[in-house]
Amino acid sequence: MSDVTQSSSKTPTTTFKKPIAEARVNCLVSARRGRKKKKVSCDLGDTRMAALGTWPFSIPAVEKMKSLILKGQHSTDCIEEAITGIENDRETGHYIVGRGGYPNRDGLVQCDAAVMEGTPGRFGAVAALHGVGTPMAVARRVMERSTHSMLVGEGAVTFAQEQGFTLEDNESMMSPESSKAYQEFAEKNERCRGHDTLGLIALDLQGNITVGVSTSGAPFKSPGRVGDSPLPGCGLYADNTATTGDGDKIMCFCPSFHVVQLMKQGLSPASACQTVVNDIQRRIGMGAMFQFGLMAMNMKGDVGAASSVEFPYAFWRQGSNTVEQNIQLPLQE
């Protein structure tokens, strides 16, 4: 399908393309859950099963969610299985996710992950977690088995071990690419640029919606640094929302929470995303605007996006046989 050119108005168009090379920029994902029903049945009105993921490298994860959703799996199970499959693959580590991700300044891979359900109070996160190739699985255990909502650093490591996770040495968390990149950083202070994060949303057959995010964080970051990804209202929010990218900047604006509130007021996912990105641009000025992308889903399975850069994302919606990729063009000044 041919590309759609951007119109002369300030509202950007969305193009449909085949996968392109991944841009390393920020992205936020948000979704909203409708009002809680007293009874759950297969007749959920306008609700349509759907799956959504950040960046072209999420396409296999969205395919996995589609398969699980169609089999009747709960949205949280779909999120965990899809994300851990990416996290535990060294080949996708260069997208700054999980095993094979870039280490911190001291050479240690520290990962952040979070999961949030549409059900109020259902949230779990880990940050600066080392030695575990599937931090999303640990984040879910925090949500389901801990009296706390977030655990960081050695506290997260101890909890993971108590829950039966094997603590691996740092070498097993590295890939040849990340090891080489760290050596160049240590010897020549050469840095990798980019802020990729994996963000997924799943809306299941029963109308449950769950969002999850995972990242190994900014390459060669300071030890203990935590970005926006595992922070509710910043990196994710469930009523529902999730984010990825330059977390040091994103967390200052709580964009996930903002998008959800706008959708509650009746805005479409696209309009809510555009409003939030425009608001950030207005507040800091175009000259200071950072790379940032935002996408959202409502309970109808509708999606929308806005960004300050070209931003590709993958989605599937009930009624379609294939996972599609959209490319959101940047908002104009």
C-alpha cells in the first residue's frame, strides 16, 4: 500500500507500511478500561479483542498475543508470555530489552519491568533488577504475591530468588554485541544512542485489559538509574497505560495518566495522544522537545498515536487475520 503524505494541517496522518528500521526514540502506550460490569459474558457490546505493541520488533510479540487471546487466555497471561519471549532472546537485546541489553556504567545489566491491569490496584514492578532474564515475570509475581507494588535493586533480586527464579551471572545476561559496545564505552567513551522499550497492551475475550513494559534502560546509565517505564502514570497506567523511551524526561509529565483521563472524558485514542504531545510541546517549546512517541487503545480496540518523530507500531484487532504495522508521522509545530 502506498504511503499517505502528511496534510497541511497540524494533525499528522498515519501511514501503513511494511516493517522499517527501528528508530531509537521514546514511546508511550496507553489504554483505557471501560466501566466494570457485574457479569462477564461473551456479549461485551462494542468491546473487540485487540493487541498492540511498540516498534516493529514487537510484531512477533503481537502475533503471540493474538494467538493466545483467540485461545481464550487472560490478557495478563498474554502480556507475560509475549514480553518474556522477547526479554529472554539475546537477539533482541539490542532493542534495549532484557537479556542482551546494554549494561550500566559499571558493566552490569539492570532491567526494569512493570505490569498493570484494568482492575483497580493491580500493579507490580521491578527496577534495577540484575541476573534475571525475564524481569516481567518477576514484576507479575510482585503484583500477585508481594504486599508491595514495586521492588528495586537488591530487594528485587532477593524477592526473585525467594520466588524460585535462578540468579544468573552477568555474563549470561550479555550478548556479543552488548559486550563489544560496553568495551568501546569503557575504552573510548563511545555511547549507544537510543531509548527503545517494549510496551504491549492486550484486550481479551472477556474484556480484561492489561499493559506491560520492559527495558534494560539507557545504555551505560548510572548504576541504580530508573526511568519512566516501571512508574505508574509515567511508563504505564492501568485504567490502562504503558510507556517507553527517554524516561528521564517522560517521567516529568505523567503522560500515561493524562492520556487515560482524556479518554475517560470522551476523546478518541488518537485525539488523546495528540493532546498530550501538543501539551508537552507547548510547555517546553519545540526547541527543547525530546524524541517521544505515544499510542493508545480503548475498549473498542481502537488505537491512536502521536509523536514528535516518525513512530512505527504494530497492532491486531478482532476481525483481522493479520498483524498490521502503522507509522505515525510527527506532529508539526
